[in-house]
Amino acid sequence: MTAMPDPAAAMTGMAPALTEKSPEDRAMVIRRSTMIALIAFLTLIDLFGSQALLPTLVEVYGVSPAVMGFAVNASTIGMAAASLIVALFARKIDRKRGIWICLALLSLPTMLLAQQPDLTTFTLLRVAQGVFMSAAFTLTLTYLSEECSLTAVGGAMAAYITGNVASNLFGRLLASGIADNIGLPESFYGFALLNLTGALAAYLYLGGRDGARSGHAQDTGSVVEAWKDHLSNARLVAMVAIGFVLLFVFVATFTYANFILSEAPFALPQTYIGFVYFVFVPAILTTPLAAASVKRYGARASFHGSILASLFGLLLLLTPSLTLFLIGLALVGAGLFFAQSVATGYVGRTAMHDHAAANGLYLASYYLGGISGAFAIGRVFEAHGWAMSIGVLVTLTALAGALSLKMMR
């Protein structure tokens, strides 16, 4: 007997996989959220962990902060490219199998970084890391969009972003602690081991084969046509632009704050700089609340609250007080991650079809924002100083808030 189309799907334009499913029991939700957060943690721990090593890497390679900042954040170039590549071939990629294979392959360039290659090779290996991280990330977001009910998808996305936040904290602590007490190469070996642990976790939880590709049946056109259609959706385009700004501001802030903390008036040693990243603890606590906030107050109000927190935090980074500086970092981290969680979930709800293509566009823009922030603010930082850098970041953050004011519903 042929199944009748879901009228709710027809009315909302949502794919059948995203229409409401039967309620899930609490234990299932907690188990899924925990595993999603763990996989995210082990997927993205390499991305920002190396930022804590920037002062040490500048000394090892004998280059300027801007040059090393670009090299360390070059992973976002690979992430942007892989987001689009995965979207192109998503209909042929087994979601579950692709996630754990990408995590296993991620360990290879990570281990090679431990050999302390020349700067060009270092940069290319970071790009390679970005390719595998992004592929796993994009496939996971698509898998969640396809497999979770409408009420569950927000919580699943929030769990994934929470794992991302946790990777920022513990990745930096791990990198700083190992580099300071054992050595720089051992930091990268530690990351490689965590990548392999992530591959094992994904394999055991998601399964090694037959990953669901439930969105394929209705996504019959080409991906290029889907991108064209998505780019005609003003709200989705706004979110793509906002994604660019979010990682631009985040990467720029936490890349060059390292150098401010290591110089007068703070002059913190490498070990203490590692402990500074406990400023991500508030983000770990608040990011899981994003889905509940959207449900209660709406996406726009939730997003604007997080943007205001980020703006206030950025302004505190102009003070010579270490306490206020750390509070500022905590607000920037919590605000931007909360905003990212809201924006990522909003993309899934705004795209009318082919969620892999929509996620690819959003993530490509998001990651391009990261490398752009490292490069552009690096130049501003060296030429005009920290205050001018903060001025640029405040302007862009305010622009993201203004853009969402019109486009978010």
C-alpha cells in the first residue's frame, strides 16, 4: 500500500524526514545527546586546541603572530572546501560510515604535525585536518537533520555545539599542558589519539554501515540547482552571512588574545594561558539551553541576546584588568557559541529541501569566516594594535545582529 504524503510536510515545505515523529523517551534523548556531544568533542578538538600553542609555535618557527595565526587557522580553508564537496556528493555518501572513516583519517595529518615540519607543510597539514573535520561535521549535521524529529533536532544540534564548546576548553588545556610539561610534538600525538577514539565512538554508536540517507528520495535535482534555490531564500542567505561573521569574530578574538595575555600588562606564562581557557565553562553550561530558549522566546530574541553578550564581552577586552579581560572572553565565547547553536538550528528549519546542500553552504561560509578573521585581524593587529582590532570585531558583530533583526522569524 502506498504511503500518503504528510500534509504537514506539504504545508511547511519540510522534507518528510523532518516532519514530526513519535515522542522520544527521556533516556533515549539523554543517551543520544551525550553521544552526539562526545563525537563533536572528538571531531573538533584539533580545530582550536592548537591556538593555545600560538606563542610557542611563533618561537619555534620564528615568524610573526599574524603568519603563525594564519597557518594554525588554515584548517578552516579545508573545512570550507570540504563542506561544499560533501554537499555535492552527500547523496552517495553513507552518513554513518562516512563520519567514523573521516575521524580515523583525521588522525594521520595530526600525527604528521608532531614531526614539526616546515611552515608550508604545517599549513597544508592543517588544511588536510580541516577537510576531514568538516566532512565529519557536515555529515553529522545532515544525519541529525534527517533522522531527528522537528522537536528533537534543536536539542541534537545544541548537543553537537556543546561538544564543540567543550573541545575548545579541553583541547586548549590539553595542548598547553602537554606542550609545557612534555613537549610540543606530544600535543599533536595526544590529539591524534583522541581522533581515533572519536572514530571508535562514532562506529560503535552510529554503526559501521547502512547509514540513513532518508533525505535522498525527495532531493532529486542537482546539488547546484539546490544551491541556486537556497541562495534565492533571503533568510537562508542571511544565515550564511551571519555564519561567516560568527567564526570570523571568534577566531580573531581567541587567536590574538593569546598574544595580549602573554605580553604586558598581563605577561602570563604558557601554562597559565592554558588555564585561561576555563572561560569556556560558561559556554558549556549555556549552549545546551539554546534549543529551549528558541522554543520559549523565538530564534530572533535568543540570537539577539547572545549577540549583546558578545558585544559587551568584546568591549571588556579593552581593559587592563585581567579579571575583566577574562570575563570579556567568557562572554564572547558563551555569546558566540549560543548564537552559533541558534543559527545552525535555524538553517535546518529554513531550508525547504536538500539539507545537505544547505548545511554545506552555511558551513563553507562559516569556516571561510574563520580563516578570514585570522588573516584580516592579524594584519590589523600588527599594523594598528588590539584596540583597532576590537573595533572591527564589534562592528561586524553588531552587523550580524542587525542582519538577523530583519531576517529571523
